[in-house]
Amino acid sequence: MARYTVHVPESQTSMGTDNPMTGLEAYTKVCELRAMGFETVTLRNVDTGEEITDVASLVLDSPGG
């Protein structure tokens, strides 16, 4: 299962670097951050290094989504 870190470029903050999150955990964190007013929040797959900017599609494309 893929694991992710969450990044907020406008505040130069990263979350999950010590303990990467599942896709659902990361999506939930992104929703929380956007509700707080952060417009740009991205995920990074810790295995591939791929940066994901369309977080909603990650959840929609998941087997449980």
C-alpha cells in the first residue's frame, strides 16, 4: 500500500515525513488544511517520489473510493 507525505508549499510545511500516511489519512489531512485556508496542498508518494496535486482523484481512483 502506498504511503504519502503532505506538503503545504505556501507555509513550507511537510507532514508525515517521520511516519508516512495512507492515502485516506493523507486525503483527510489535505481536507483539514484546505478548510484552514491553505489553497495549495500536495501529496508525495514516499516510494516513487511522485507529487500529486489532484488529491481528490487519488481517492476516487483507489479501490475503496
